[in-house]
Amino acid sequence: MERVQIERLVAGGDALARMSDGRVAFVDGALPGETVDIEVVQSKKDFVKARLIEVVDSSKDRVVPACPHVADGCGGCSWQHLHTAIHMSAKLEIVRESLRRVAKLGDIDVREGGSVPIDHARTTLRMAVMPSGRMGFRRAQSNEVIGIESCLVAHPLLQELITDARVSGASEATLRCGAESGDRGVWLHDERGRNVKTAVIEGIADDVQVGRRAIIRETVHGVTLEVSMSSFFQSSPQAAELIVSAVNDAAGDAALSGEDGPIIDAYGGCGLFGATLIDLEVPVTLVESNKSACADARRNLRDHRARIEEIAFEQWQPTRAGLVIADPARSGLGKTGVSTIVGTRAKTVVLVSCDAVAGARDIGLLVEAGYACNGVTVLDVFPYTHHVEMVSRFTLES
Ligand SMILES: C[S@@+](CC[C@H](N)C(=O)[O-])C[C@H]1O[C@@H](n2cnc3c(N)ncnc32)[C@H](O)[C@@H]1O
């Protein structure tokens, strides 16, 4: 055991401290300014992972978790112990530090965007199934499933499903509802998101659709979208609204009007950006690797001048564009995604990143490739967690 002083919160949600031997310690559950006793659980040459044993001198920003399941070990929300008023400033600092450390870009303008309501907003939840058939969330860094009676972040339409449903034959379930439509659905699958045809669910109301092809309608920016259970959708309609607005501001009217050339919606999912931000007559190509999301996009963009390319973005043959909107999964664009964007010669690029480190790396790669980064807006769309959402704007340097 060692007593340490916590310096700051880092990407991934842990708190950083220095050990007496000079190594960095990443401590789960501690806060900046606190003096804590820790126990090393994993030791590496330059750093250790440590467990919080006791808070000796507590931060004024520490609160009693609002959710009772944190005490049971639920790993769903990593920052329940940090006052919600501090979440945005902590996320801004994590983004700035990632840009300094990973991209070596300390001078980028990083601004605060909006936050979604804290409680009962999430309309999509991925849950694990217990041997009893009840649903829960995994303990942090563990496969153990903690049973959940009610979830503080879940939309009220999902609460009853969480409490009453009993699942057999599948290890995980995705629950989704439409806040505006009232639609509800459940999809049973394995840990890798593969459909399990033989799985059974009991105890749910008649209106709940079951299966990966079930379609949930959700309204964003006044547009009703159809989203299949096995397609990606933002965590809540409020999150989708915030991201759509930030992308709109970053892209600007000229680029969105098609003035600079066609638009590429890379990693376009069910067509959220195309349907909400792009006029019907403006040519847009949506590139997306997931079959079900492409089928949704074909429906959601049926009245647009849209081309849907069902292919991994990194394998797509780039075509000339005026604007690229890229919203990759957590792993980000990487070198191949960036070189595909560069191949479009787009004047404006808007990058949506949901991981501070991958986002900073991608920003660095785009800057290296000749794009100027005009600023990063940080959104808080995952309340009670360390997860950040970043919307960055780039213009091609001539
Ligand atoms: C963060 S989601 C964004 C979706 C959409 N922009 C939205 O806001 O609803 C990322 C999307 O990228 C897709 N995807 C993941 N890897 C991909 C790849 N290599 N190439 C193309 N699409 C990919 C996923 O299926 C998912 O729909």
C-alpha cells in the first residue's frame, strides 16, 4: 500500500498520481487534489494500475454516487463519484491534454459545447445477461454481471424492460426506444454483437418488438429516422441533436449546400447527418460498413440525391468532394481512414470523435496531411461517465 497525491483525471477516466519510485499510477475512483491510499494491481515498467483503498483527504468535488448500483460494483458509469457540475471542465482538460501529449498540438482552440440531460435520457443500452436471465451491467474490468433494478441513465420506456425481462440463450441484449415515437425493441446477441436466433425473452409487454430487424423510429432536428436494432444510433435523441448542431456549425452553410462539391458522410450509420443537415438536391455519398445501417440509410435518405456505399471506409475508393463528415467508431480513423479523406481533396473536413486519445491522434494525422485544425468542440453526451465527444473542423491549407 502507498499514500499518493492525485494530480488530475486522464482519458479513460482514471486519476493520475506519482508513486515514490517515480512511476505514474492510474487510480480508479480517485479525484484531483485528493490524498489517497492505493494498492498496486498491475505493475509495468513506467506505470502501475492501482486500486483505491481509502480516501485520506477528500476533494470538495467528491459526491455520494446518485445510483445505488455503484456500491454493488456496477461498472456502467465511471464518474458517479464526481460532482456533475465538474464533468465538462474535466472532459475539456482531458481533450486538451490528449492534444498536447498525443498530437503535440497545444495551441488548438478547444471549446465547451453542450451537455445532455443527466438522468433518464439514454434510449439505447447494451446490457449483459445474468445466469438467472435478468439483465445487468458488467463490473468494471470484469466479466461479472451485476444485476440492476433500475438504471439512472435509462429512458423511462426502458426501465420496465430492465426490471421485468428474463432472457435465456444469449449473453447480451440491446434495448432501444424512440423517445418521440414510444417504439421499443430488444435484440438478443453475444458479446461480439452476433445475432442469437435461438435466444428467448419473456416478461415483456406486447408492444416491445424483438430481433435485430425490429425498427425504432426516432426524431432528430424535426426529421423522423428509422433505426434497426442492430444499427448504431447515438445514445439519446438529445445527444444526436447536440452532435448534429455541432456538425452543422463546424461544416458551415456553404459546404453543406454543396457549393464546394459533393458531400461524403463517412461512417454514416443510418444517415443521421444526411437526413438532418443536407438538402434533398445536394449530392451525398454515405460510406458505411454495417449492412443493417446501410439498409436504414437507404430508407432514411430515399428522397435525397444519396448514394449508399456498403464498404469499410478505409477500402473505399475516394472520389472528389467539397466536404467530408467523418464519424468513426471509438478506434478512430487511423492512418488509412485519414488517407482516404485526403484522397477526396475536400476543402472542409468535420471529424466527430468519441475517444479523446484516438481523436487527438486523428487530428494530428490530418494536420500532418496538410489540413489546418480550426477548433474542437467538446460535448458531454455520456453523463456520469468519462466518455467525451469531440467535433473538430479542418480546412485544406492551399
Ligand atoms: C459512431 S457511429 C456514427 C454513425 C452515424 N454518423 C450517426 O451519427 O448515427 C460509427 C459508424 O461507423 C460504422 N463503421 C464502423 N467501422 C467502419 C468502417 N471501417 N468503415 C465504415 N463504417 C464503419 C459503424 O457501423 C457505425 O454505424
